Amino acid sequence: MEELLVPGKVEDGSEFPLQKALEVLKKCAGCEFSNGVGLISYLSRTPYYVEEAAGSIGSTPLPPQLIHIARLPDTRRRESCSLVPGPSSENTTPLPENVFKSYRYEDAKKESGWVLPSDENYHKRSAGIAHTRSLTFLKPLLGGPFFNLEAVWEEHTKFEFGERGVAKTMATMVDQPYVNHIPTITYRGVGQERLTAFYTHHFVFSNPPDTALSLVSRTVGIDRVIDEFIFTLTHTKEVPWLLPGIPPTGRPLAIPFTSVVAMRGDRLCHEHISWDHATALKQLGLLPEYVPFPYEIEGEAKPEGKRYEVKLPVVGMEGSRKLVDESCEESNALMGGRWRVVDDV
């Protein structure tokens, strides 16, 4: 999918250069026009001359798919999508399917370039969601390009955990990738060089020999793969990305994980990896059952020389078992009175 930025100024009487832009795109290697093109408007509103130009391309096939980024267009066209900052509209009347879609981003600043990384009002979170929604809208109308994202992710994990090849693993990623291990924040930085060093010294060769990923569920979107899985290993060596600073205990671990893997084309862009860190520490025997509770408890009088302790609401391997089989473990066992009074020694 090629992209060409087109200036929109016509106040001086010049022609809106959409036709010229299309001619330039036709000369780009690998740019196919059999299914037309999509038009994205980064304007506070879509001017009349953009609409007119889009409707009078002549021999160039141009399906009327248009994305407005800023506010609702003056005229709702067939197969158009609006990405609008500000609160949700009070008008909740449903629109016919496949006619018009509108998404609002309440945290993005109105009348700003919130989707553009170079803009001072760039809102990264909203822009990321808008990007995915735009791809979901445009790709089916343009006939792709579509990639087998599941196969790309499977290849990446094969090189990462199976073959344990850093170079092959990195070859599945874009030029500026990053990995975010959310519970431990054990990777910092963006780019091939930093991530290669991290994989080499702290990840690929640091996982114990019996490390395995057991897939529980997978959701594949237009630009990402989301997995639920059980991460199992025997803690026979230090695993710096997962349990930094903890010497090997020899204990088996089964940890519920979630990975959100974003793609750009057919390469990994970033990985957001989350897991239940408390259960990992509990399974290693490093979490006490009770811990001091340094606050008052409403309706309770603490005797002199005493203190409160609470039982930590953390489960062990039963959490992983219940992720696979929802009926195998009792629910709500951690709820109820779980504090006690002990000597303050």
C-alpha cells in the first residue's frame, strides 16, 4: 500500500492536484490500481474541491472510500469513515450497514493534527486505534494487501523459543521495533540494535530448556495478533526478563500470559507482553501468605501491641488451570474476611 501526501491549498486559484498525485502513484513499483485508491483527509473539514476531484478522476478507477480525520464531513458519502476528536455525539440513530462509520476520540484535542506524530497535539493512543480502524475500513475496499499475520507470528516464536536464533528472530521485525514486558519493564528502547542486544544477552538464551508456550486462544485482526497462553518452565536458571535478580529455585512455573503483537505489513512492529507476576512469585515460594496491613479497618478496634495482617489474594498454578478449564477450580475462594490480628513484634 503506497502513500502520497497531497497539498490541499487552492486559495490562489491553483488546481487541486489529485489527478497528478495518482499519476505519480502509477509510476511506483508494486503499486496496483486494479481496485482503485483510498483518499484520507487530514483536515478540519473536507473541502468541496476534494469531493469534486474524487468524483471526477476520469479513467482512473476510484471507489468512493474516504477517511475524514477531524470532524464529520458535510456530506456523508458511501463507504466513508470519520475519525473525530471530542465527546460522543448525542445522536445515536443507527446508520445503515456499510454506508458510514464514525469513531470519536475523546482524549484527542479538537481541530488539531492529533493523528500526526510531528504535531504538537499528537495523541499516540488515539492515533494508534485510529490507524487500526482505518486499515480495517480501507483494506477490504482496496482488495488488500492482506498478509498471513498468524504465520508471521508463528515464525517469530519458532525462531525465538524453538531454534533460538537471534538474527532470524530480528529478521521478522521492522527497522524500529520494540518489546514491552509490562510487569517488569525489562526492556527499554526502540530499534534493531537495542532489541538485538536485549535478545542476545537477556532473553533468547536465558530461557530454561523446557520453556514452552501453550496457546489457549488467539484473535487475529487487520494489523495485530492477540494470544492468551500458558507460559511454562522450570526455574533452573535466572530468567532476567521475567524474574530479574532472582536466582534459580528449581521450581516449575505455569503462568497465564497475554501478548498483543502489532504488525506493519508482514513484519512485527511491537509486542506488549503481560502476565500475572504475583502468581509467578507465589509459585516460587517467594510471597508470604500474610503481610502487615498498616491502615485502620473501619469498625474494628486494634488492641494495644497488636497489628493487622491481610492474606494476599494471589493464586498459584490453579490460575493457569482455570484459564484452560473454567470449571476445574472453585471460584470466589479469595473473597470474604481475610485479615487477622497478631502481636506487633
